[in-house]
Amino acid sequence: MNVLITKEAVQFYRQEMHLVDGDELRLFVRVGGVGSGGFSVGVTREIEDFDYETIQQEGILFYVSKDDLWYIDGMHIDYNDDLDMVLFKQGKFDNLDHPLFIEKT
């Protein structure tokens, strides 16, 4: 799995969710909200019984279900201080509002 979560994004989650080193978050595909074709990334502390890939970043362990890799693999997750929000960029889709899947060869 290739997901980049910047230090700034982790710091945002630490502050907003009161996280400490060793805490765990699950990133998952959710229907609704702004994202590709009605999909977006959800974030929760609940870790369900699935087959996961993990990312350790700045003391926080992020889980992604293998069933959600189709959307999250290749994602760049960053925090924009000017907008005061986390931004999700996905190179597999040309436009996250109206996606056209781009097959990488």
C-alpha cells in the first residue's frame, strides 16, 4: 500500500481527536460527502475485524481494510493551514468530484 500521510495531517488528527502515541485510526471508504463520485475517506477510532494494511506515521497507526485499497491506495493526505482542513489527493482519479478512473501502466 502506498499512502502518504503528512506530519501536518497527523498533527491535525492528534489535536482534533486528542490522540497520543500508540493510538490507532481506521481510514475507510464512505459513500457521501465530497469525493470521487460520492465517495470520500472516513476516519474513526473503531478498528473492526477485517484484513488490514497499516501505516505508522508520527506515532499513530493507521489501518486500511484491503477492501478499501481500491480508493485509498496511492492517496496523499495533507493538512492545509490556510483552509484549516485535511485534503485528500488521489492520483488514480482525474477529478474527485466527477471521477474518470485512470489506469496506470
